[in-house]
Amino acid sequence: MFGRRQVALSRGDDRVVSTGLADRLKERQTALRRLRLTRAVKTAVVVLAIVLTVWALAFSPLLGLQVRRISVAGSDGSVSDKQVRDVLASYEGDSLLRLDTGRLSTQVSDKLVRVRRAQVTRAWPHGLRVHLTMRVPVATVQDSDGYQVLDNEAVVLERVSEAPSGLVTIVPDSAAQTSGPQRISAKQVAAVTQVVGSLTPETLAQVSSGSATEAGQVTLTLSSGASVVWGNSQDNGLKARVLATLMTTTASVYDVSSPHRPTTRSADGAATTAAAPSQAS
């Protein structure tokens, strides 16, 4: 009997041990589930906070563009603030974070012909700053509808019924042998505008007209009656500097077609080789 009682006790101990292990395992599983649930809740809260932040900043009115808060600088008066705002009006309410300022800059310069370049930057929290670089009218040419006003890239800035004062008039090539009215080609117009656009303001103020051959050889006429043999449109910047120096002396012809050996001719036909470009610049 003593042996059987010992066996019974041993079996009871086994059951107690087994029950204890099961309870601890259950507690551990419960704690693990709670930990997972806590982590899931925290993750959900973080994700929700991120979603709400993104929505608030990118899609809500919090940082929405207000067109009336678009400021414009750099205009010469030919483009109004309202015209710039009208170009950007379709973005009213869009978050500043989502606006592509590079694209907006291109839109302004594409839609407004008088604008050469536009730079759009954000003005937090609801505005934009638009800085304009304007096209400068330098020449005019007559067409069937009146006169075109052009910049140095031969872009037509406007059409007017009468030739504006203060601009270089592009005229037909007088040396061309043609019968009937002589047309001025787009190539000739572009050649003259490039040259005129490279002149210093002081020189430009003394130029009354310009012409070009079909080969692109440009000649300018000054208000004094003197002429400038420019040649092609290579080295325009150098030629402009050389011409500005040559015009400090009186001559009937200023020849900068070879800017490294420029010459002048007086009314009696005497030719003079001018200073080297290094001295002229």
C-alpha cells in the first residue's frame, strides 16, 4: 500500500505541474495578443495622423492658393497684375505644396507674349510671387495690316496702325534687284532684330533703320545719315562694343564686319583702320 500511495502522489504532482504550465502558456499568449493589439492600434493611429496631415497640407484649404494674394513684379506696364492672375486663376484653392512652380512659370511666359521669362515662387500660406522679365521692343516692320513691333528675337509683341517712334525701322534691302514691291522675309527680319538687340542703349538710340540681304548681311543707317556695315550676325556682342567706340568719332561709314580690324570712312572717302577690339572693349 505504501508503494501505491507514493505512485498516486507522484501522479498528482504531474497534474499540478501540467496545469501550471498551461496557465503560464495561456497568460503568455494573452500578453502577446495584447502586445500585438497595442502595436496595431499605435500603427493605425500613426497612419491616420499621417493621412490627416497629408490631407490637411495638400488637399484642404489650409494652404490653398488665393489668387488675390498673387503679387507681380518686373512688368514694364505692358502686362498688368490682373493678366498674370488670370493666367493662374485655374489653380485657385490648390495647395501650394502641390503646385509645380516651374510649370506655372512656363505658363505665364507662354500665355503673355510680352513676357520673356517668368519666375514663380511660393508666398506662404496662400500666395505666389511672380517676377517677370519683359521683352523689349527694338524694331518695327510694315506688313499688310500695319506695323509689327518686334523684340530682338523677332517675336511680334503687338500690331499697330502707325509706326511707333523710337524703334528701328526694318526696310527692304536696297541692293536687291527686284521688280515690283519688295518683300522682307522672316529671315531678313530676324537678322536685323538680332543685331539691333545687341546694341548698347546709347548706340541704339542713334539707329533709325536697318536692312539685311537674304544671306543675312546687315546694314544699319544712323539718324545722322551715316551707315554701319555690320556683316552677318556672328560676334554681335563684340561688334556692338567696337561700334560704340567707333562712334565717338565722326564718319560716314562704320565697318565692323571684321570686328578685329574695324574701319571707318569719312565723307571724302578716306578710310581709317580703328583700334583693335581689345582696346575698343
